[in-house]
Amino acid sequence: MNNGNGHRLAGAASRLQNIAERYRRFSKMDEVLFRLMVVSVAREKQDEAVRYGWELICNYPLSEYVPKTFERLNEIGVSSWQGCEDFKR
């Protein structure tokens, strides 16, 4: 998932999105959402990153990735809480 020439990030995003869409009950979906957020930030797609971050926080509140997700959201300037109604699976 390193930056490379951008094609690697696009490929990683595509594979992760495929997992998120097809395998909704995947045991490591919290990690998939975190990695989607990281890739979205790297691809400068802030809106996607925010959506994946909140989806992770709202659906997997006990995940080990939640603290890192809050850190990443703060790094990109997201500080307001929107509630989880829009992000529940």
C-alpha cells in the first residue's frame, strides 16, 4: 500500500472495496475499513476517508483501530461528531 506511482493505491483501494462490498461479515472488516481510510487519505479523497473512519468507529467501537482512526481523522481536520445514524451497517 505504499504510494508508488498511484496505481498501487488505486489497486489497494479496489481490492479493499471489493472485500467491504462482497464480504460484509468478514471477521477483519474493521481492519479493511481502517485501510480504506488510510488509502483514501493517501489518494487525497478526504470525504471517502471520513466516511470509512466513521463507519469503523460506529460499527466496531471496540476495535483496536478506533484510537488510530480518531488520530487520522484529527490529522485531516475532522473534529466534529456527526453521529452514527448514517454509518450503521
